[in-house]
Amino acid sequence: MSGHEQGPTAGHGNVPEELERALAAEVSLASRLRYVAVGLAGGCGAALIAVLWATEPHPLPVRTRIAFAGLIAVGLAWAAFAGWVLSRRRPLFALDRVLGARLALLVTVVTCVGGTALAAVRATPAAALATALAGLALVLVAGLVLARARSRRRDLLRLRDTLRRDPT
């Protein structure tokens, strides 16, 4: 069996080496194990917070209930995302990276806004400013990760389209 018959692009003839490497990395065991870890972390985090919420004396303050519900939603979102990726048995051309980066950006923005609002109400102006600046830095990093994921997806789709037009 040749390398082309064994890889994720089997049956596609002469696949450019760069595309074959990229697609093999997308469906590799290491890649799938990373998504298993993401799913377990999200699911276990959500379950842990749900158990903590259930065992706290009632009634909890509204802010605490909102925070618990938000954290559970974030954990379940990461678990659902990982489950979606793992249920796909073919290369996604970095769509998983784009969706994961969007989720990370969304969670980061909500956390930044919530943390800054809380600090503005409960802390000194200096602490609120520090919280806002730290949150802004994290939002910028998440935005860069999203831009990089989109770029990677565009590159892979361009390679795929080139292969479809010129299979030689």
C-alpha cells in the first residue's frame, strides 16, 4: 500500500504533499485526543459546578446563580463542540479551529465585560481599570487566534480547490 492509500486523502490520486500532511494532522490520533481532552474538561467542569451549586445552601444570591449558570453553559458548550468535532470522520479543513476560536472569543468577551462590570461596582477604580485592561488583552489574544484560524482555513481550502482544478 502506498502512503496515498493509507492517508485521509486515499483515492484522490496525486495529492500535493503539503495538503496531505495538513489533512493527516487534522484526523490524527493526537488531534482527536486533544478534542477528547477539551470535551472532558468542559463536561467535567460543568458537572463539578452543577454539583457545587446543588450542594450550596439555598437560596443563593442572584449573582452567584447567574455565575454558576454561565460557567455551566461554557463547560457544556466546550463539551458539545468537542463532541461535534469528534463525530466528524473526515478532515474539516480547519473549520473546527475557526469554531473553537469563535467560542473562545465569545467566552472571553463575556468574561471581560462581566468581570469589568463587577470590578467597577465592587472595587476601586484602579482595580476596575486593571480588570478591564487584562480582559482587553485576553480579548485581543482570542481575536488573534480567530484571525489565525481563519487564515489557516483559507489556506487549506485554497489548496483543496487547487487540487480539484488541477489534479496532476
